[in-house]
Amino acid sequence: MKVTIFGTGYVGLVTGACLAEMGNHVVCVDIDAGKVERLRNGEIPIYEPGLEPIVKRNHASGQLDFTIEPAPAIAHGQVVFIAVGTPPDEDGSADLKYVLGVARTIGAHMDRYTVVVNKSTVPVGTADRVREAIASELAKRGVSVEFDVVSNPEFLKEGDAVEDCLRPDRIIIGSSSDRAIGVLRKLYAPFNRNHDRTVVMDERSAELTKYAANAMLATKISFMNEIANIAERVGADVELVRQGIGSDPRIGYHFIYPGAGYGGSCFPKDVQALERTARGVGYDARLLGAVESVNHDQKTKLFELISRHFDGQLAGKTIALWGLAFKPNTDDMREASSRNLMEALWAAGAKVRAFDPEARHETHRIYGDRGDLVLCEGAYQALDGADVLAIVTEWKAFRSPDFVRIRSLLAEPAVFDGRNLYDPAAVEEAGLAYYGIGRGRSL
Ligand code: UGA
């Protein structure tokens, strides 16, 4: 099929590459000419395992192209995806200016039946607004062209994006048009080989499904962080509690890892946006507010532990940081807990020596050159001249370090394990003080 995708961010680029991989002819449109040029030269703007080869291969074979020209791209696509950003505006609601801008562009150029698909995470009711925006542009042109707007949210995880896209758990098609549903069923047929993963529903339910999924996952995390905060006050180890409850299949082991708080471009934004949506229709979503507020506090947790260790005297101290990205296998620093920690340490007069396998450039792009931040090329290099070590992101490379070597490099032998990666006894055996999240002895 011929497919057009507006937006070459995470969702747009991965979706475009995967649809091309399945044999479709895909044109990706972006307003950033530099980015389009780099993509055409095979440069991938994000670190995402497995993405580069499929982008390069499909671009070379002509299945995938990039352009800044909307008109020919709209003429190309039988299906046109909207996968542009929905950043939070001042009050936390999703800002739809990019989505509606693309909708107007589609209306301004479309001249045959087109299925317009909302792939961006958008508030309930956006399909209607996209439909109106397209219709009003068509009316301005005085033409009558049939089209359908479908809500087809994306559920990919950064770091596993290609895999999630090629082998989705479910494909949500939100539409009441049989014609559009038929087109999308055909497009997604190759993703459905072994069993049909398609769930068809109305647009609004599809839009809410996306928020409900992210809000449920964020709730699990905040719930577990809350249990961790109770555990450390009552002298229990939340890691044992986690294993104890995860064994119940109704609860499950996924997304119950306590830590330094959730980050990324989705959970913080989507929980807030859903709360605002609820408020907008007269419902006070108390649980969502609590999920957000627990996470907000959790992001200061590591700083509090470090500060307490030094009796609040952080000026002149150097903290080694392992992990900067909001989670492993990405270079994404959006809402990363490392940022809260570094900024609090700097405000208290401490210095940071940080290592992350992928996010060093992104960190430098955000913070620039500054005297209180050294971005190191290796994990142990970050320990050189540092007082203590804090782990913020659970990259595999940090899972079984040489504690004796850590002990020999640190001036103050203490490890602040923001992701509960280590066995406290093993750390202490090497002569290091251990601080974890919700592990009895942290307070
Ligand atoms: C999330 C969802 O998992 C995807 O299903 C969804 O499609 C995506 O948002 C989106 O809306 O686009 P992502 O933001 O890439 O994906 O990252 P996650 O793997 O969900 O992690 C989010 C945060 O939660 C990370 O900071 C992670 O460290 C934290 N987390 C995760 C925990 O603190 N504990 C856990 O048990 C799991």
C-alpha cells in the first residue's frame, strides 16, 4: 500500500520504517529540512536498537523516502498517518497545534478518498477535531472528497520500539467506518500472522485506551514506590515484597519495580493530560493526581538519601552518576530522573561525574559545558575523584560491577542504588555503605 506519515519522531519514524519493511511504499514528511536530509543520508536522529538497518535498507530499496513537501506526499498516500508531537501546554493538557496543523494541510491538498490515521497520543475527541479541520479546508477549496479519520494509537516502548512495532500485542483500530477499517485491516495484515491482534472500537474508546494503558502502567510504578516508602519506614525490603506480590498472576511481575521515579516522553505527560481531560468534563481524577504526586516526590529520593548521608553538607562533594537516560537502551533524557538529581546536586554545590552508554551527547546538548559536570567515557572513569556513586538508570553494563574496585576509587565508600540493582550484602561486603529504594536500612 502507499502510506504517508507526518512526523519523523519516535512514533513516525519507527512506524514508517516498519510499514516499509512489510512491503509498503512509505513517504515520511517532516518540517525540519535538516532532519529530512540526514535521514536521506541514513543518519538516524535517535538511538533505537534495530532502527538504523531497516531505515537504510528500505530507503535504499525505494520503499521508504523522506520529504519536506506535503503536497506530493498527500497525493502519494492512500493512508496518511499523523504522528507529530503533542507537547504539554502550560496547564498540562496536550497541545494539538501540530496535529491540527497537519490535518489542515491534508485538507488543503487531498483529492481522493484517504484514510487519515491519528497515531499520536491525543486527547479524547481529537478524531472529531481532525475531521472538522480537514472538512473546513476542503470547504474552503470548494471541493468534496471523501475521507475517514481513524484513531490507531501506538504502544511502542523506547528501546524496544522496532520489536514492538513489528510484533505488536494489539492493534487498536478506532473507527466507525467499515471502509476505513477494511483499509487498515489490510495494512496491518502482515503484523497479524499467527493470530489476529486487532481490536476494533469507536474513535473515543481508542483514544482513551492509549491514555488508560499508560496511566495504568504509571500507577503500578507509583504504587510500588509508595510501598517502597512504607517499607523503609517499617524495616521491610521492598524487593522481597515485589517478588512476593508479583508471583500472583493477577498482579504480575511487570512494572512493579520501585526506583527513582518514572520519566520519558509519555508517562508524565499522559498522566497529566488524562487528569486534565477528566477535570474538563467535571471529574476529579484523584488517583491520577496521586500517581503524579508520588512520582514527583520519588524523583527527589536519591538526592535526599545522598544529602542525608552527608548531613546536608554537599558543597565541594563530587557524586559519580551511572546512567543519565530516562531508561536503558535509549539516549532520551526527557523527564529523566537523572536531571532532577543533577540539578539538585548542583544547587547544593556538589559536582557530578557522569557516565551513560548512550546519553552523553544528549546531556551535553541540554546542559552545555559547565564546571560542575564531567561527562565520562567509562563507568569507572566516573569514579575517579568522586566521593560516592549513585545509579539512576539500570543499563545492563551496571548490573554486576566490581565492588572492590568501586570501593578503591571512591573517597567516601557509599553506593546509592536508585534502581535496586544490587544485593545490599554483596555491596557491604566490599566495604561500601549501601542505600537502596525501600530496602529497610535507607532511613
Ligand atoms: C511507555 C509505555 O511503556 C509504552 O507502552 C507506550 O507506548 C509509550 O510509553 C508511549 O506512550 O509512547 P516508554 O516511555 O518508552 O514507554 O518507557 P517505559 O519502558 O514504559 O518506562 C517509563 C518509565 O518508567 C522509565 O523511566 C522507567 O524507568 C520507569 N519504570 C518502568 C519504573 O520505574 N519501574 C518499572 O517497573 C517500569
